[in-house]
Amino acid sequence: MTETVLLVGGGGREHAVARALADSDADLYACAGNRNPGIARLADGFESLDTTNPSAVTAYAREVDATLAVVGPEAPLAAGVADALDEAGVYAFGPREAEARIETDKAFQRRFMERHDVPGCPVFETFEDMDAACDFIDEFDGDLAVKPAGLTGGKGVRVTGDQITKAEAKEYVRDSDYERIVLEERLVGEEFTVQALVANGDVRVTPAVQDHKRAYEGDEGPNTGGMGSYSDATLELPFMNEDDYMEAVDVIEAVVDALDGYKGVLYGQFMLTSEGIKVVEFNARFGDPEAMNTLPVLNTAFLDVLTAARDGDALPQLSFAPQATVCKYAVPDGYPTDPDSGAKVTVDEESAAAAAEGTDGEALLFYASVDERDDGIYTTTSRSFAVVGLADTIDAAEGIAEDALEAAGDGVRIRHDIGKPDLVQQRIDHVKELRGE
């Protein structure tokens, strides 16, 4: 039987999923609020719809006779789209709304970790009374991360001692419209992500990735959804050792055991501190940009993971090409605070693909939050497109990604320092300092 897969979402993460499925025997259909040209070219059909509307998504799934679905972004998961697809007889590789709370409700996430003794939980408190939250900020001995409990697209967290003062933190809490706030100890170290494919009690982990949230080079400026990321040719990153990686895997497995019945992707964002691994947060789906580092080096057929998950079989063991990856995003001018939405962008796709000529690597381009219209491609309020370099080393992959960025036209901005040797070495030196080496 030929599988028909419905892909929900229209960002760079979903373009990476579409590419991972494109070489399979499956028929691929996609739906999103924006028309992603990269996904549209790979899919047999593309429907523009509100992906947070379970009825609209399931109606399209029935229309195309979908046998499987992959739910990419967090907002549809929070809206119960996976629940609706499952109930309509279409197996959704993505957690149901209740399990997705591990991402969508940070207060639930921390209490869940505390209740189930999941390792790596920082000191925290949750608040609905903002005056009480401000009192806690005053009384806490040390710096704090201020986190809205709900989804903010990676842009809602403020950290005292780094981004803001305690006085500014109290102002942020009082002036926000957030109903609940999580206050937790500031974690100092190096962040990294490990993503796992999960179903039927099986956990299949992927190489560690480091994302770069800050908008500007040198880790300056406001947080974003992620300006780019890199991975090494091994499971670990250059500043990590095998024990660090396995400690993170142990945390992911503890969460899966406690959730009982989780399916889809579980993304653990960790901080490597002087005291070991701490949990920054969990996401209930592939990271964006981290999916663009992970899926291009996955040798195992992604479709085989999906069918095994649906059929109740053991998930296949994952195999990865021994290549490093560097991903760099091109974002609209003004992003993230005042992005230039609706600007026409020109991307020289042939130039991007040719960036790896003469090397042993590869250059890939992934469209993200752009909208393809009859007369061209336009920016939205989020990240526009990403380029990914693949090579034997991070340094070589970074060079390919940088050459591929020649494809970017006017009206976009890029963090060029991601994956460069100096920045990677800073991470290595920082961890050595944390370890007292």
C-alpha cells in the first residue's frame, strides 16, 4: 500500500520534513497558513488553511485520503490537531494536546518534572498573582529567568543579570497580559538540544545541536525563534563529552516514561552547567532550525519511522551520516522587534545549490515563513529562509553555508558568525572554565 502523508505547517522545519519524505514512495500533501514554495514543489497537493483549526485540517486529510500525518508546529498541537486526526483515523506523528503541554504550558512542565523526579529541574515557582511574582523577584537571591507559561514563539523569556534588571523584570511582569508566569533560577552554561523520535515506548535520539537565539552577532540583541544552528559529525558537540550527551538522553527517557503514551518528537533543550545538565525547556516537536540540521543527515528512512509508530512496531534504530551541519537563517529587516512584512524577496536557488561545488559537502536551501504569490515570494513577520551546509567538519560546513548565502537578495539580515571557528572555540573555552579545567 502506498502511504499518503499529510504534513501540517509551512516553515523551515516542515520543508525539512517534506524533503525527508520526498524520496520515499509516499504521496505527500501539505497544508499551512502560508504557501511555502519549497514544500509546494515537493508535495502532490498544497492547501492554504488555518492549521490551528482541527476541523479544517481533518477535512483536508479526508479529502486526500491521508494514512499518516506529521504535525510540525506547536500551535496546532496546542489546538488539538493531533487528537482530531487520530480520532478521524489518520495516525498523527505528534503528541495529543494533553501530552503537548510539556511544551505549551511551562508551569505544567516544571511541576511535571518535580512530581516525577525528572533530573535537571531548576529551582522554580509559578505565579498567577503578579504582585506575588514581583515579591519573589525581590526576595530571590540570584538572577532569574522570567517565562510566560504559554507559547510565545521563543521570544517571551527575559533573564535578569543578562537582558534586564530585576526592576525591569517586575515591570515586564506587571505590564504583560500573561495570566501565569514561571520564575526560575538563571542557568549559566552552554545550551544544546537533543531531539528524539518517540512512539510505542521507544526513544530514538539524534545528534546534539546548538541553536543561536540572539538576533545579532556576538550573541547580542533580543531573543528570536532561532537565527541558526550547528551540529558536529558525532552525536556530541565540540564542547561536550559522551557523558554529557547520555545525561541528556537519560532526562528525555525519564520524561517519556512519565508521560506514558507520548508519540512524535520530544525536544530537550539543556544547559551544560558547572553542576551538570539542567533542563531549559522541552518542546513537543522538531526544533526550527534544529530539524534542518538533523533530517538531512538521517540515513534511516523517515517514512519507516512513521509507519512503525502507527503500526505499533519497534521504531527502527536511527543511522546518521558522519557529517557536520551549519544552518543560517535569513530574516526580514527589523526582525524580531519590527520585521518588514510583505517585502518581496529574491532567492537565487541555483547559486545556493552550487555553493558546495568543488567540495565533498552539500548546500541545501529551506524556505520558512515566506508566502509565495503569483508575482513572487514575500516576507512575513518571521524568518524567511535558511541555508544549510553539510561537510566533514563544522568549519567546512560553515564555509559552504556562507557561500550559499550569496543567494540572499536585499531586504534580509543574517547572523554570519554562526558556526565560525572563533565562536565554536568560545563555547569550548567556556565549558572548560565551568569544569575548572
